[in-house]
Amino acid sequence: MPRVLMLPGATSVADLRMKRSIIFTASALVLVLTGTLLYFHGRRYDVIITQNEIDEALRARFPISKNHLRIFQITYSNPHVTLLPESNRIEVGLDADLDIKLRDQPERLSGTAIVTTGLFYRSETHQFFLSEISFLACLRIETIDFILGLSSYALSYAGIFPAI
């Protein structure tokens, strides 16, 4: 019978083989994890979202209707997000219909809001922010159109708006 060097606490050759395989597996796992961390550390990644992906996500979520105080209902519809690569900006638009029920006479207000904004990323906090916001709203009451335009100076709050 060949002589086998036994480790302290090992009671048989099977126990010795099991301990060796556990030590080998743990060492290999630590080596793979270390290699993975070193490979990905400090690399830059580009996330690409296409216009079609944005449009599909919006179609899945809209229209949205909400009732408030049983007096009025607001419906958000026809959203659009357009990437403007030539100016490095994003245009977001949305239609809203407001149905007000006063004295059993429903009144409907409708309008459109369009916002254009820049987008920047803070790597230290891993957050996206909106910047340089411009806002255009058109409200339709019966046959009268009201147009409201605001620049980022009127909307600015420390120049930074968190992205939604």
C-alpha cells in the first residue's frame, strides 16, 4: 500500500481529496473574480438607445388617465421623444386633455407641451441631469390658442434638473 501524507484532521484519503478540491475551487473562483474586476475597472462604456426603442417604450405606457377629486380627469397622450444629434439635445412632447366636471357641465381643455433640453452625466454620482431647458406650451380653450414659451432662464433652479 502506498504511503499518503495525511493533513492534520484528515481521517481518510477521501477527506484529503475533498479538502484539496475545495481549496482548488475557492482559489480558482478568487482568481476569476480578481481578473474580472481588473478587466472592467476604468473602462468606458457607451450605452446606445435607438429612436425605435424609445418609441416602443412610449407606446407601451401611453395614454395615461388620472382622476383627481372626482372633479377633473387628465389624460396624457401622444408622447414623443426626439433625439437631436446636431444640437446634442432632446425634444420631449406630450398632449394633455383636462375634463372638468362642474355643475354637470363638462368642460374640456387641451394642450400640448414641448420641452427641449440638454443632457449630461455625473460619473461620480452615476446620475443623469437635464440642462438648458426650453419649454413651449400651447393651450386650446374652445377655439382660442394660448402659447407660452419659457427659456431655461425662467425655469432655472441652480442650472440643474434631475432627469426622469
